[in-house]
Amino acid sequence: MTSLHPKKLLLTKWTAVQPLDKQKHFVVTKVVLPEPPVEKIEWIEIEAVYTKHTRTIRWRDLRDVTVWRQGWL
């Protein structure tokens, strides 16, 4: 399990172990801040490098090494 902190994820690079919609390389483009701000961060937006499509995922999903690898491999 990878040690991550949601506030430090912005602009980090990720590789999907299994391509998602034929996309493998992603960048975290947004950390979704909760309403009200006293709650914990749950969601981030990742953007496919080639198609620029974005999707919202739970940031904790990036900890699963069977789904995501940090960096572009």
C-alpha cells in the first residue's frame, strides 16, 4: 500500500495497471474540497494525458497497487 496524503496529490502522475477507456496515463488535476471544509478530502479529478478526459475518483483508490502505479510506466 502506497503512503499518500490528499493535499499533496495535485499534479502527480499515475499509470493505470489496466487501461481505462484505452487510456493508461493520468494526471491529478484537481483535489475536490469538501463542503463544509471541516470534513476530510474524499475525491480527486484525474485527467487522461492523451484525450484530456477527466473522471472523479476517491483519492484512496490510488493506494491500490493492483489498479494504480505512481508515475508513468
